Amino acid sequence: MTTPAERAARGKAARKRAPRSAHALWLPPVDRPDPVAVLERQGRDRVPELLPIRYGRMAASPFAFLRGAAAVMAADLAARPHTGLTVQLCGDAHLQNFGLYASPERILVFDLNDFDETFPGPFEWDVKRLAASVAVAARENGHSDAEARAATRAAVAGYRTGMRRLARLGELAVWYERVDAGSLLSLVGSAHRRHRIEDTLTRARRRTSLHALGKLTEVADGRRRIVVDPPLLEAAGAPDMASLRKIFSDYRSTLAEERRLLLDRYRFVDAARKVVGVGSVGTRCFIVLLTGRDDDDPLFLQIKEARTAVLEQYLPSGPYAHPGHRVVAGQRLLQATGDIFLGWMTGPQGRAYYWRQLRDMKGSLEAAAMDAKGLSVYAELCGTTLARGHARSGDRIAIAAYLGGTDSFDRAVTDFALAYADQTATDHAALHTAVTAGVLTALPGV
């Protein structure tokens, strides 16, 4: 095993491959893939009738476009030299992929919460995606470029200082690190921002399966059923229902023994197809209603298709052949504490899926509602949280040494993020042009 000094030396050596100042550069290469063509390729194996919803959601704003364009940014990041300091990447670490959920101990925590694109890769790719999302969100909120720069720099500084702090801790101390949701209140000074966070925490604590029972179901002919809301929530057809019942046991086998026992105390009641997210729209996704002791003891699970991560074509092969296993393993590595019903399996036509709870005190802070100071505070928290996730799977000592004690990395990635915000605005305009020209069909407001 290498010593801390040797690990730090490895991190400093990475500066020769990718100087910290070099992260500032963003110039689209002459052979840059057309962003609309990238989205069209992604759509070829998705549910065709749902693609207009995806394009409509992405066309809503530059930030919405960025959320759905992880594949576009993956190609852009891969076109530049990287550090080679590998972590388990989130793969899509924009601002809205951080949020609240319940730990198994029923404590509300703050962490990364989307792992569809998770894959091992250079740590700075996640940092750059987070930074770009902060810059785009700041501009969309009407903040000045100086304010956008300050918020973006806060995110990167939060990552750097967080990683350097973690580099000084022991292995178990790093593994047990987490952000309790209540600590968010200590980060804000104004009474208005504190009130908004308190409201968000309260709403998250109410978002349980029991709460969803009243929102998502009804009793018809004496039987509990999921209420449909086409095209966002549609009844599962007989073939899908039969398949979901059949694959339930395969999913069960990926859980720990004690959780299999718990799951066996629930019975399958109903299922429906659900549209989720922005970039995920068009992938196959279902929700399943289970009941335990009685009809007032519900459990909602989400079954989501797992596909090849957008980063995979640019990086060495990962350790997991099954995409669902990749998502689940990546989530378990990155999150401080996780969903007890997280599992995976293979469904009809060989498609990979992963399972998780639909509502387990989940919530998020909306970047669009934040003033300049609030966005800076939140961005720093997201950067710190990302560092904690990376420190669990990568060499935190090497990364901390690469980052260093000065703000060289912070300034460089901030410059990149502001330039990439310009690129995102251009790409968003290209999507609008494709919709106007009839190349793509977009369904707005859905």
C-alpha cells in the first residue's frame, strides 16, 4: 500500500498531464458533434411517443437543456486532456441532481440523488458539469456575470476545500461523512432564505409512500388502483403487468437477505408507466404499488430502465457489465446512506432496469428560486457534497494534492463554466431551430 506522501506525489504529478490552469479553456472543436444529432441518436431506442415531451422540456430554457444534454457535455469533456485521477463519477452532477431523501434511520439527509450516468472517470468531469450548471442557472435567474462567477467559484471552492479536509481524515471517518438536512439551515443568514429551506424540509418529510397513496391512487370497484394522467402516467398494459410481476423475483434476489424478508411482506397491487425527469424522458419507467399489513400500509417502487452511460464510450471499461448493476453500485458508492430497496434486474427484450423507492421523503431546492447570495451558498454546499462522494471511491489524497491550497483550480474551472454557459445557450438555440424547422417535434408545458 502506498503512503500518503506517495499518493500526494501522484496527485501533483497529474498537473503535468493536465495543468490546473488548462481547465479554463473551452473552444468547441471543429469536429464537435451536432448537439441536436446527439439527442436524436439517444432517442432511437426510446419510447417514440414520449420524445416530444423530452424535447419540449429541454426547449424550455438553457438550464433545462443542460439538464437533458448530459451526452452532449460528455463528448465535450472527453475532447480535452484530463487528470487521470479516477473516481466514481455521478456523470450528471448538475445542481438539480442534489437533494433530500431519508436515510434508513429516517433521518433527512442531503446528497447526490441521480445516478443514471454514473461511471468511473476523471474527477474534474463532475466538477465541471456542476460548475457549468451553476453558471447557467445564475444567468437564467437574471444575475450579473459577476454574480454568476461568484456562485460558480463557490461551487468549485467548496469541492476543493472539502476534498482537502477529507484528505486529512481516516478511512472510516470519510465513509461515515454525511450532510444532515437540518444543517442546511445553519448555512443561510437571511430569514427569507431560512424560511424557504424550512418549507422544503417540511414538504420532503411529508413525501412518503403513505402520502403518495392519497395523491396517486383511488379505489375503484373495491380495488386500489393508480390514477392515470396521460401521457405522464399511464396504466400498464397486460403484457407489461405480466412482465413486472415476473421480474419482481429477479429484482428481489439482488437485495440483502433481511431486505428480501421485508419485501416478502408486501403484495403486488398495481403498476403504471411514468414519465420522469428531463434527460430521462423516453426511457422505460414504471411505478409499482405494493401493500403490506393492509391497504393503509403502502410501498411505492420505481422501476427505471438503465442504459449505457453517456461517459462509457470515452473511458476504459467499467467493472459492471449490467447497466442496472452499474447504477446501483455507483449510487451505493457515492451516497453517504442509501435506499434499502435499491436493486436491479433484466427485463423483457434483455433491457436492464433498476428499482428504488419512488417517494422516501425526497425533495429538492429549486435553483430557479434563488437570489445571488442564496445560489452561492447552495452551490458551495453541492461542491462540498460532491467532494464527499468522490472521496469514497477515489484517491482523495492525490486529488487534494492536485487541487492544492491556492485557488488556481477554482478560477480555471469558473472560466470554463462561464464559457460553457455561452455554449449551452447556443446549443439551446439550435434545439429551438430544429423544432421550428420541424426536424424535431416538441410538446411544451408537459
